[in-house]
Amino acid sequence: MSDCLVSENHELKDIVDKVMKGERLSRQDAIRLYKSDDLLTVGRLAEYARARAAGAGKEKHVYYIHNMHLNPTNFCVETCRFCSYANPVEREKAYTWSVDRVLQEAGRGAALGINEIHMVGGLNPACDLNYYEEVLQAIKADYPQIHMKAFTAVEIEYLANLEGLSYEEVLQRLIKAGLGSMPGGGAEIFDEEVRERMAVKKTPAPVYLEIHGIAHKLGLKSNATMLTGISETVENKVDHMLLLREQQDKSGGFQCFIPLKCYYEGTDIEPEVHEPTAQDLLKDVAVSRLVLDNFPHIKAYWIQLGVELAQLALSFGADDMDGTIGEEKITHAAGAKTPLQLAKERMEELISSSGYQPVERDTIYNIKAVSSTAPKAVPPLQERLAVIV
Ligand code: SF4
């Protein structure tokens, strides 16, 4: 396969050989992949790695989940520059739902047959550990079938500081109340200089990684993210991935890596200076698939990428389209123009028309149903790429 993928004198030939042999890529390899102009080869290599990681019979599987997002509060004591939650206009509109209101919203999702609630919110002193225990208990009492994926490492750190408890004590109490797994948000970019420029005071890399490590030790699965478009360099992105890979070697509970991009509405960041191109976003997906050799899944988060680019990202190493979502608030507060939700049928159509097999999963990647909608024939990657980039 190596021979047919690139010629002997191709600039990436040694990296291609490493991937074919299943060897781990170095920091320098990852930087070269990012800096290569041959996007097509990087994509094909990631596609190869994706199919190999999927295992026999699942090479074309692309996963999605029937879920909803719940954001019980959009008030946040932090002031990260890239976050619309922190701007004065959003602050004026800030809401904090009662436990009953959260339960009512969950009921709307339950009526649609969702399997998962993805619940995250701002850092709000009114939403303390007791409040979240009550929320989890109330939802699990009424809808025991729904998996609660909730609380970023940032929220766990905040609750621990608010209550004077350890991260482990907070997680143990939330697990007892019904927490099923953790999302990956809040990692942003681990590099301290970028974080300083972006006024990110919360959860530095060692804390983020420690909290996920504790969660894994307690039996929770979790995800990990990386935010781009906030003045980071290629080297910052690679170092971010390497720290995650190292943590995964130790604790093993990450399921999925999710590259995210900044949306700028309501922030003072200049998109014309920092906004990633479509090529940049496809590289994030492809390079993460190749570097994070111990992460089973890479997500094409359609809410952020937009539907067309998310479809193309499936041929760049992603094997998950996230979920039907219900109503997404965070990215849309910052100007995302993607739809607020996608019906299951539409999600399956998007996956199959990209040449892949739609598979409905639960939160921890048990297969719920392999769709009867088979993968459709698609034009060669080069042609599909030319339409978008
Ligand atoms: S990114 Fe998170 S911590 Fe920062 S202001 Fe927004 S909600 Fe708060």
C-alpha cells in the first residue's frame, strides 16, 4: 500500500512507511504533516489509519448518536476571550435554570427517544455541587435509559474549588448521582502563551489531564478537544496532541478526540487574522488521526465544521459525526450558522452520501444499530476536495 500511496522520492515517504508499519509518529513527523502542501496524501494516509483502527468488517463505519445538549446556565465567572458566554451582552441575558426546568428540557429530548444528554455550562456559583447532584438524580429517576455525559474538566475543577473538595471527591459524588461519562471540552490549547493571550485562567494542561486521569481511574470514559483559530501555531497543536497521547498511554479512558474551531461573534478576536482555512481544519482531523494512535475515534463535529466540511473530514480520518444534538447553544451564541439539529434520517443520509456506513452508537461506542442505508458511491477524494478547498 505504501508504494501505491506515494513515490519513493515523495517528501512524506518515510512518514507513510511508518504509518504502514504501525510505528508511532514523532513530534517532527506531525509538524511535517501539518506543513506539507500535499493535503491529499495526508488525507489518504489518515483514511488508511482510520480504516485500520476500525478493525475488520468496520472499515466503513461512521458513528453518530441520537442525543441532545443541555446547558443549565450560561453565566460564567471566567472571561476567556474566545467565549461569547463571557461578553457583556451574553452576561446580561444570562440564565440559570432550576432543577425542574432542566428536567423539563430533558423530557423534551426523552420524548424524541434520545440516548444521551450532553450537559455542560458556565462556571456559576449558583450551580454548586448540590445543584448538579439534584439535576443528575432527577433526570436519572425519570429517564434511567438516558446516559449523562456531563461536566468538562473545567467544571470539575471549579466545583472542587467552590466546595473545598478534591477532584476525585467531586467526581465520586457526581458518579453516585448519575454521571455516566465526561465530554472533552475546556482543553482549548494547552500552550501557556496562547492561553495568556486569550485570557484563559482556568484549568491548565496538568489539571485538565489530571482530572481526566482520575475520571478514567474511577471508570468513566471521556473525550478530549483542541480549540483552534486563537493564535496557536502548528507546533502548539502538535504539542497539545502529544500531551493527550501521553495521558492516554497512562490512563486509557479517552474515546474520542474532537478538533474545534473558534467562532468569533461577540469576541474581540480578529477572524481575518486567526480563522483557520478549510485545509487547516482538515489537517487537524487528519494529523490527529495519525498522531493519536491510541485514541479509537476522531470526530468531525458538524455543528462547528459545517455539514459539507464534516462530510469531507470523514475521508480525512474522522469516524464520528457526533449527534443529532437537539438544540446547540454554545457555538451558535458565537455565530455558527449550522443547523441547530439534524434528524436521525438526515444524519444517516449525510454519512452514506459521503461513502460510509452510518452506525448509531451509544455514548461509549456500543453499536445500537447498523443503518440499512448503505454507503453510496462517491467521486474520488481529489474531486471532492476541489469543491471545498
Ligand atoms: S470558555 Fe468556559 S470557562 Fe471560559 S468564559 Fe466560556 S464558559 Fe467560562
